[in-house]
Amino acid sequence: MTRYLISFDDGTMIIPEEELPAVSDAAHAVVQQAKDAGVWIFGGGVLAQRASIVASDGTVTAGPYPETKAVIGGFSIIDVDSHAQALEWAAKIAAACRCPQEVREIGADPDV
């Protein structure tokens, strides 16, 4: 099995406020489907768009500002047999969240 990161850019999820409950319900339903299928690892929305950057020497600075750089608005980590299956789950998430999703393979951890 291979793990994949499915994510969306914060600026692509533009939903009228009155439709948010329906989108939330649809997203939670897809997550439950992924859990039931045994492919769900972890995921969630990113609440704070201003990151803290920690350098290799431990120095902490304010991160990129959402106005100047694309930022992740939410993500899912799944564990599936193929890239094609990852794309299928991304399509379900895209439909539920009403925004395009990026799919990236996560490097394998030899200790897991």
C-alpha cells in the first residue's frame, strides 16, 4: 500500500455561507467512506493560515502570508494500492468539498 496526500489550496474553496453545512456533511460522509474502506489515515482543515517557520538553527520567524502565497486549506492522508485509487478518492473529496484536489505520493517510511 502507498500513502497519498490529497490537498486543496485555501483560495479554491469558495462556498456561500448558507451551503457550508451541506459541504461539511458531504465531506464527513466521504471521510467515513474512507474509514469504512480502511484507507483513511488522517486529515483535516488548516485553521491558521499564518505559519511559523522554524529554521534548522531553531530560529522562529513569521511564515508566509496568505495574501502572498498559496496555502493548504485542508488535506487528507490515505493508504491505497495504486495511484488510480488515490485519484478516485480525490475525486470523491473534490465533489464533496466543491473544489479541485491535488494528489501527491508520500515517500515510504521503511520503519512502518
